[in-house]
Amino acid sequence: MSEAKNLTLREFLATLPEEERVVLTLHFVKRLSTADIATKLGVPERAVSAVLASGRARMSAAFNFPSDS
């Protein structure tokens, strides 16, 4: 069995590119919707959705979450 990574959410977020860190923080910490994040950042909602999908995949890998399949 591989050694579990002992990252805190704060440490994990600090490793991400700024765009992904901001979007994930707004979504998971501030609990904003995809539409609210898009409006706040002045970007298309589909861009926020793409960043969230990428961030979720990184988070799943970092914290050994099971996949959604």
C-alpha cells in the first residue's frame, strides 16, 4: 500500500496554479456557484466548469478520493 499523502486543504491549494486555486477556493470554501464565479471573475461559465473539473481531478488524486465511475 502506498504511503498516504498528508496534505491539508490549504497546502494542496497552495500547490495549484493561481487560476485553479482561485476557482476552487471560491467554489469549495466560499460556496459560490459556477455562474457566480464566472460573473465575479468576468469569464465564461464553461471556463469555470473546465477549471473545476481539472481541480476536482487533482484533488481526487492528492487525497486518494475514489473516482466517480
